[in-house]
Amino acid sequence: MGPLKVFIIAGEPSGDELGGLLIKSLRKFLPDASFDGVGGVMMSENGLVSRFDMSELTLMGIAEILPKYLQLKRRILETAKAIINTKPDILITVDSPDFSLRVAKLVKSKCNIRTVHYVAPTVWAWRPGRAKKMLGIIDHILALYPFEPDYMKAVGIDCDFVGHPIATNTQATDDECCLFRKRYSLQDADPLVVVLPGSRENEVEHMGPIFGAALGKLTEKLPRMKVVLPIARSVVQPVKALVSDWPLQPTMLEPNKLSLSMRIIEKKVAFRTADVALATSGSVALELAAENTPMVTAYNMHWLSRAIISRMVTTDTGNIVNLVSNTRVVPELLGKKLTSLAVIENLQSVLANPTLQHNAMQKTMTLLGRGGEDAGMRAAKAILKRLQ
């Protein structure tokens, strides 16, 4: 058997980060391994030449996906054909299940390439039937959260908890925070709010105007308040257009002005420096928790997507800090509950008493592997152990 041939797919920034760390870790064990597939900046920096721009897959919501359905279907067929033709030793799909699992299903119908899915589907939150549908398509699942393997093993799929890479990341220091405040003239900020309107255009469209209106009104009550807004690479122009109409102009951290490694550090320091975050719900909640930053999270989408998805949800919270810590201390403003008044009230409440969130975030990080081995290495070991 020659060097390991890996075909790996990620469809959004969080998956690209996981994929990049996994490729890096696999190379430590198998330096001659080759990597083909679809990914973003992090995966490319670790040696992947992406077959097409990952941003084509960065979609969420039924109404948002429908207009691009034919294009996505072409990419699914094209990607599956490439895997079947190149005959890799293993197919690794990272999150983005609507794309990834369709590709894996087509591949499995034609050949028996081993399949690994990194990031267990959120069957504990909605559409629990998805677990059983993966049987025969996915051979092995890598779970980020400790409560997930039981759901997958119950339907007969091998699943290993490998932890979350965020838990073992280095935290920003007090000195870095002081320098950050000086660099952006934020010394007198009271409070300092970090705002995260999302990494998808439809998220920016739905959350941004409400965030802006709320912050504008809140600054009337808190005249020394300042806002920092790290911009995701995938939404630079939409965010700039959005912010131009905000009554309070934030300090924007633009991705094209720094290298990838510096962008990651800058965002981490911004989180650590902030007194509170207003964030679009998603994986960013864990990034904030890693820096011990109290937060208010929110999510909204097209009314049709909201109406359909709301009927499938089986949990009372989607915030991973609430779930892992088994608390409900992080406010979530979802759907119709997302109003500028609700944003203002919850930001003020969290600023007045952040201790409950601090405790929950520390518990979350401990359970996800803080102090232990790097999650990328754990994922690589789990893959290679079962592959052998």
C-alpha cells in the first residue's frame, strides 16, 4: 500500500478550521499522505488545493438554498464523480451535512471507500432521524461534544468524542488586551462590545439591521460604549454596506489587512478585551467562551425557513455553552424574539451580572478538553486507529 490518499471536504469557515487542523495532524503521522478535495484558507495553508471555492457551499436555511439548488446539485455530482475516479483511501467530510452526506451517499452507491464525518449531526437539537439515515453512508463519526457518541452508537455507527480545538487554543493575555485598546483608541470604552453579525450573507442581512438599531439606542444609555466588529472573510462587502447605515460606527477588524494567523490572534484578543458580545448564534459562541467573554446570541432567517425548521427543533437551546454546561445562562433571541428592545435588555442584564456565564464557560471548556491533548491530534488518532 502506498501513501495514504485522503479526499476531504469542508463547506464553511468553522469546518475549514477543523479540516486544516486535521490535515496538519495527519501529516505528523503520515508525512507522505496526499490531500484532495474542497476547503478554504486553513486547509489550503496545510496543503489542500481546493477543487472550487468553498464559499459556494456556505449557505444556510431552506429558502436561502433553493435559488442555488441546481448549482449545488452540480457540485455534489461533480465532487462525487471526482472521488469515485480518484479512488482515495478515505473520504473525510467536515460538517456541512446537506452537501457532504449527499456526496458520501453517491460515493457509497458506487464503491466502498471508507467514509468519516467530522462533526456529529445535531440530532440532539433537531431532526433526530438523521442519525439512522447515515447508517451505510458514514462508517465513522468524530464528535466535538461528549454527549454525542451515544446518539450515533444507538443506531449502529462508530463514533468517537475527540473534543473541540477551541478548548485547547492559547488564550489572549492581559498585555495583548491592553495593546489592543491602545491600537484602536478604545481605552475609555465603557463598555466595550464585540459584535458578530455572522459569516454568511443571509445572516448579515437578517441580523445586522436589528443589531445596528439596538446598539444605536443603547449608546444613548451608555454614552461611553464602543463597538468592535471583526469581519469574516466571506462577508466583507455586505458588512461594510450594512455598517454604513448604523447610527453607531464600530471599529472594524478587516480580514484583508492581516495574515491568516494574525487575523485569528486579533479576533481572539478582541473577544478577550470585550466586556460583552452580541453574536449571531453558531460556533462563535465557543470562541467567545474560550476567551471568557459573556454574550447575548441571536438568530433569524427567512420566514419560510423559520416556519419549517421550528417544527423540527427538539431542544430548548441551541447555544453550545448552555448545552455542555447544562445551564441556560446565555440568552438566545431566536426568530420573532429577536428585536432591538430584547437585544438592549439582555445586553444590559449580562453586563450587570456576568458571573453566571463565566462559571458556565469555564465548565464548558473543561469538558471539551482544556488541559488535554489537541483535538486535531485526537481526531487524527481516532481516524488512523479505525482505518488500521
